[in-house]
Amino acid sequence: MAIEPRQNPTRVSCFECPLRHMRRFRPFSDSELEFVSTFKRGELLADTGTTVLAEGARSAHLYTVLAGWGFRYKILEDGRRQILNYVVPGDMVGLQGAVMAEMQHSVEALTPMTLCVFERSRLFSLFELHPGLSFDLTWLAAREESILDEHLLSIGRRSALERASYLLAFLFDRGMSAGILGDNHRHVPVTQMHFADTLGLSIVHTNKTLKKLADRGLIRWRDRGCDVLDPAGLQDLAKWKPEEARVRPFI
Amino acid sequence: MAIEPRQNPTRVSCFECPLRHMRRFRPFSDSELEFVSTFKRGELLADTGTTVLAEGARSAHLYTVLAGWGFRYKILEDGRRQILNYVVPGDMVGLQGAVMAEMQHSVEALTPMTLCVFERSRLFSLFELHPGLSFDLTWLAAREESILDEHLLSIGRRSALERASYLLAFLFDRGMSAGILGDNHRHVPVTQMHFADTLGLSIVHTNKTLKKLADRGLIRWRDRGCDVLDPAGLQDLAKWKPEEARVRPFI
DNA sequence: CGGGCGGTTGATGTCGGTCAAGTCGCGTGG
DNA sequence: CCACGCGACTTGACCGACATCAACCGCCCG
């Protein structure tokens, strides 16, 4: 169940961080890059199904996703699970734990993941030394908040079909802008069980709902995941538009 | 509908800010207090039902709630509304608009509200000059995120009765720690319509669900709002515990 | 005194849950 | 090599939680 993730023996320097060079991330100043390099403690590799962070933990670390898909979730005592959001490269996880006393949710790997490990105790010096990076942290938190707002609207007020369409369009958008969509740039590695737990529906009903979308040619199930064939059609069904892409921060 | 809020002619200095002296807020250093004083532009009074911030707006301002209750919400094209969260004194609103391009949600006053108005353009100098306040902003954003997480869990996975109990316990907790519960410190100024739009239920079913709670003596409806008679009982029903109170930031 | 808002209630319908099987592909071990 | 089990996906029958429709009450306020 809760497999221990393992440290990567070969640390990769921030200077040659593969994400750093992507156009969609804002460039760092030299001093910022240098700071982040010392802030970084190492890398963490997590296999599919691994628990990266557990609810209730008081982790000494903070992470940025470098590769792979993961998801954040909470569970009720009796096992009912709600997936809160998905994480992709460039996203930060564990900020809550760094800022509050302990983690209020868990994070699990959906595919093999690589995470950049930061020292939580040095977080405050980031605020002291780098206003730009501090602003970025706030930016990331505000953006997460606005995503959660939309999810709440979705679960609270959209029908099952709209909800499913929204989630698919959303995942496609996130995967696309992170450049991690599988074969043909349309594969999303999320099972129907994950869909059910994100949408607040039962697996059976989720299946029937997704089947409708598949019958209409919007998606196709394959290989423990889903090919998004018609993102625009999904957006229309959901009455939702993604934020237009712009340069975003990344720490 | 969208009544224009009005500026308060009599600005109150931050030095004598009534919230500042409450034990639950962290104290400011002299230089922080001085900075915030210059950051502050004035005060805004909003009557019940007023729209304080509108989705899509590119507001030049940022606010901290000084008095009263409000709520954040989103609406779908066809009018379906989802209330995302409630705001009470000490909460910041409009940070999203300051950090992203435009507001992704609206804010409306539930009771007459007083808000402290800040100049959005000076936000970056806050990051440059005051690491402590920057950290506080991130803290506030992370806390909002963890509240939204819990709401998602609630709407997605709790039954109608559990959801309603959770929301009541939650509102009681927030009102209590902000010291703004009405008569006998148990009155929450939220109508059944607001409950419905927060819980993702119809008004009729919300009414029937809340009636059950009233019949069990947990709450009582009165005066366009609700008296919370047994917060502990509600928490038990919802299987939820509030975060333990600790000193929190406030800008 | 009339109308609007908030709350209440019953009748009826439907969306989505639960139960129960069954298929398919894959990895494991006899 | 095949039996077995398991995880992901399907499908049909049935049921219940919640939505919708339609009244109606009480209160406040113009």
C-alpha cells in the first residue's frame, strides 16, 4: 500500500534542470537560480501507486514535480475517497505542510514521478532573500485555489456528463501545457476509478457516463487511461474554457 | 442586484485597527505596521447583498475584511450558482485578481461589511520589503486551499445530512474564531438558499435536510439565519474537527 | 393591503447508487 | 503451459436520494 519512495542517488543540478528551459516557465535570475540550487536537497523517485506525502505527516520537505503525474486526495474514516486535484511537472506539493502544522491531504503517484526535494526549514530564507520567488509561491497557491474553485463549481452544480467532460478537458489542458501527454499527445493516465473519486460519483455510474462520451467519439479508453480525441468538444459540453497559457512561475 | 459599494469617508488608521489587538492575530513589527498603513487606501462599506468583487473584473484593489460576513461564489452561464467559501474578518479577498489577470469568482456581502482597501500595484513592494508579510500572504493562500480541499471532500463524498452538518460546524467555527457570531454567540447569518448553493443541493432538499437537524435540536432557524445549538453534535455527525486555533497572520 | 422573500411540505419523477455478473488482459505460480 | 487471481472496464436490474413541481404560510416593508 504505502510503499516508501526512494531517493535518487544521482542528484541533478538546478542549472541543468530540464524544466527550466521550457518557454512556459519564467526565467530565473542568476541569484535566484543559485539560491534554489542550495535550497534543493535531492530528488525523489516515486513509482506508480506510491504515496509521496501522507495526510497528518509533518514532513521536513517540500517538493516540486519534475516529471510524471500525481494526485492529491483526502479520505473519510470509512474509506470514502475524494481526489482534490492532479499534479504535473512544475507544480509544487507540500506547501501546506510547510506553512501549516501538518499535511491535510495525501499525494500519490499516478505514473512514475520525479520530484525535487527542498528543505522546509530554509523556506523562510527564501522569503527573506528572494521577493520574486516569494511572489511566485503566492502565485502558485492562488492558482491552485482558482482550480479548486472550478472543481467545486463542477462537483456542486454540473451534471455527471458535464462534470466528466470538464475533468477530461481540464486534464487534457494540464497535461498539454506540461508536455506530458502520452502517445500522440492525447493520452491521460487516469483510470475510471480515479475519475469516479474526482467527480464524486460511483464507479458504475462513472463508467456509464464516460461510455457516452466514448460513444460520441470524444474519448477512447486504452491502456489504463484515456485518449482525449476531441478536447474542444469536451470543453463545449462542460461549458468551460481553460485559462489562456502564459508564462508561469516555477520553483 | 449589483449595487455599487461606497467608500468610507472616515478612514481609520491601521494603528488603531480594532482587529490588530485581537489575540488570535500575530502582532506586527513597527516597520510592518508602517508599511501596511501606507499600503492601505481606504475603507469600503458594503451593504447586505452588495457585490464586492465581480468575476472577470480586473480590480486595482485588494481587500482585507474588517467586519461582517461575505461569501465567494461562481455561476454557470445558465445561472446555476456554487458558493465556494465564506469570508470573515481577517480574511483577504481579491488576491487571485492581484496575482492572476482577472477575478475568477465574485464576492458578495452576507451582512453589512467593512473592508480595508489596498493598492494592488504596491503588492510587489510588499514582497520586496517585508518577508514576514509575504510569508503571511502565502500562509493565507495555503489555508484557503486547505479549506477548499475539505469542502470538496464534503460535496464529493458526504451525504446531504453530513454535508449540512459539516457546513454548519464549519461556519460556527469560523464565526466563533472571528468573534462575529450574533446573539448569544451562536447566530450564523446564512439563509437556506445559501446553504443549498454551498452544499450543491436544491433548496427543497436542503430545507428537508436542515429540518432534520432542527428536529434533533442541533440548530434553530430564526431571523434569516440559523442558531447553532450543538456544534459538537454537528461535528460528530459530519465526522469533522476544526483546526485547533492558533495565532494566525492578518494583513 | 399586496407583493416579495424566506421557509415548509407533499406528490411525483429521475439521476445516480447499489448489487450482481461477466469480460478482457496480464502477471504469477503450479 | 495453463489455471488462477486480480485489476480495469462493462452491463443490466433494481432502488433510493435528491430534484422538480406546486402549493402554502408568515413576516416585513412599501
